[in-house]
Amino acid sequence: MFFLVLGVILVSYSLSNFVGIPTREAGLADGGVLKAFSWAGVLLIANDGTADRERLLTMLRRVALIGALMATLGLVQFWSGLSLVSSIYIPGLTADTDFDNVQTRSGFTRAAATASHPLEYGTVLCMSLPIAIALALNDAHRSRLARWYPVAAISAAALLSISRSALIGVIAGVAILALSWSRAARIRAVLLAAAALTVTYLFVPGMVGTIKGLFVGLSEDTSAASRTSSYAVALEMAGRTPLVGRGFGTFLPEYRILDNQYLGLLIEIGTIGLVAFLAMILTGLACCLLARRNLRDPLLRHLSYAVFASLTAGAVTFAFFDALTFPMAAVFMFFLLGISGAIWKLSKQEAPISVSLTILQ
């Protein structure tokens, strides 16, 4: 399914160059193709390089660890109001982003950790949280600190991210993951969420009201209005090249800031490309669910469903910003798609007959 998306990108690239496009857009089209090939490398290495159970556990534990490290740095940024990343100097390299530009909303610092934007940071948090929770609940061979610190750090960072899309992604991912829990576990999770909001209300004055304001009165929110007003513009532009679009990566922000990756794909790679992209995500989700049905290892069963929840959370956040223009968000999505394929392969190794019967049915 990924190669189908890549094929549409290449066809769109060829046609856009054939009819002629502005010089600046031509360079962006070249860059878009290169990015797509780089995502192919990430997806294939995750898919083919995860050959056994231990390698899969190692990769997913690192996802939780990376999420925890990002969250910890974000929390430090939130409390200090400092970027901290700007003080890092790597000999021979120069920064192409102003990491001193700390953003604020409603008087609170919007953390980004090492991401290029708070929205990208929020995507990393919401995609890593379901995996961290699944490991904390089921990976009993590790210490409590190693299992639960990522959950606590990522949850706290997401709550204090002051990002509507991050909170929606977290809610989507955790809600889906909760479907696999017992009733008692769901009640405990609700009580913990209530306790977290209470602590936030007591120790971070104004934060709960700010979070409420992100979802109340959306009709007066300029960010939400910008997103909804983009639909008609995007459909009109997509109608000019409806099948394979105007070229991946060629829709410049000065034309219009869509804050919706799916609308961006509709414009850049057309209806065929958007359908192929959605089919790729659905295929990753199907791999996780089918693998869960056939895996006998309890930990792998839980982790396959956690990857399903993480992919869903990422797919939801893609509707709120131009995710594929942000390297960390894009790579994380294609990495987890590769992991979903690896889990599917592991399930076939465990129960090839059962998997074959499932497909036939």
C-alpha cells in the first residue's frame, strides 16, 4: 500500500513537470519525492528489521522511552519558559530553525521539546502514549519506574501542552486502547484522569480553564475558523487537478495554511493519492487487528492493539495540521506503519494456518 502511494506521488511529479510549474515549486516537488523515498526506508527497515519478538519489544520500549524523554524536556520547557535546545551546539552543523522562539498561549509556555513545532510535539506524545501504557500494564519483567515513568511523563506533558489537537489525539488513542481493558481498569483510568485534572487545577492555576477554552466557543476561535474556512478553498484547488494533484510538496503556505494534511494531500496528489494514503493507514490498522486475533503471546497481543491505538491517534492529529511537512511527525507515522507490518509477520509465524483461514473467511 505504501508503494501505491509512492507510485501516485511519482506520477503526480511527472505530470506536473510535463505541464510546467514555477521554479520554486519545481524544487519543492523534487524535495517531496526525496522525502517520500526516505519514508520508504523508515517503513521498510521497521517492517523487515523487526524479525522476532525480542526485537519488536526493544523497538516499542524505545518508542516509550523517546516519548518519555520528549515529554520530560517539554515539561522543563513549560516550567522554565526556556527553549534549552538552543544551547545545544553540534560542531560542523548550524540550526535551520530558531529554537529560541518559545511560543506562548494564554500566558503559558507551549513546549515543543526537540520538535520543530508544538503541534509536532503533541503528535509524538499522543502516538507514544498508548504503547507506553500497554508496556506499563503488561511488560512485568521490568521495574515499576521503567514501566510507569513514561506514562506519567507523557500524560502530564500532553495535559500541559495547550494543544487542542494533542489532547484530541490522546483522548482518541487512550479511548481505543481502553476498549481492551476490563471494566475495573476503565474505572481506575477515569479516576486517575480526574485526579490529574484536580492536581493541575491546584498547582497550575488557570490551566484547566485554558484547556476548557480550547474546546468551548470554537466559533470564535481564529485557529478553528481558519481550518473550517479552508475546506471550500481546498476543494476548489483540488478540482483543477482532481486525479493525481499538482505535485507532492508544491502547495506553499503562502497560498493557504490548511492545517489539515488530508486536504493538503487532496490538492497535491489528488483523489487517487488521498484514497491510497487512507488505504495505507487502514491496512496498517488491519494488520494490527488481524495479528491480535492470531497471536498467542499475551504481551504481543496487547502491544499489537496498542500500535493500532497509536496509529489511530496519529491519523486523527493529521486532520489538524500539515503533518507530513514536519519530519518527526511524518517519520513516526511511517515507522509505526512498518511496525504494524512486522507484527503481522510475527503473527503469521506463530499461527500460519489460523491466519490463512481468517483471510479465506
